[in-house]
Amino acid sequence: MSNRTHNYSIRRALAPVSLGCVLLLTLIAPSNAADNNDNGKLLAERLCAVCHMNAGQGDKTGPGTVPAFAAVAKRQGQTLQGIIDWLKSVPPMMPNHHLTQDEMQSLAFFILSLRDGSTSN
């Protein structure tokens, strides 16, 4: 059997496995988003709530004010990646919590979940 024929046989044999993996990941993805949101909420409550999750708090109105996470989520054009990039920049007005990439992603998922008001802050 030539090397070319052998490679084709392997690819053909693995095609159903690959499709199964894609389907499995599709089924798991919503759970991961929910896990990210739950983990992000726990992080936010532990590290960020004092400044960003106060009753009646809105968006930043001046240099000395702090925006609520719900207001951050509702900003026009706000994206998951935009929030992650902001967290990566370690803004000088915020404490550096030395967040991991996973923690930043979870926190960003949680913040964006506040956009529709379905998660209480």
C-alpha cells in the first residue's frame, strides 16, 4: 500500500470520529458558557463587587466615578474580547488581581450576561 493510499485510509477512518468530536463539543459548549458565567460571577463577587456591583450604580460619569458592570455590559459595541482586552491591560485605576486568561474570560462572560438583565447584580 502506498503512503498516499495509507493516509487516505486513515483520514477516511477518522472522519466519523472527527464528526463525533465536533458534535460533542457543540453539545458541551453551552455548558462551558454557563460554567464561565458562574465562575465569573463568583470572581466578580469576590474581587470586584465593592467597586462595580453596587445598587443603583450606573455608568462612569467622571474621573472619580466607577462604572457598574451592568453599565459596562450595555455600552454600545461592547464585546467579550473587548472586556478581556481591557482586563489584560491592567488599567492603572484598578487593582492588579493577576487574573489568569480563564479568569478574565469567565469574568467577561459574567459581565456580558448583565446586558440583558437576566443575571442579578
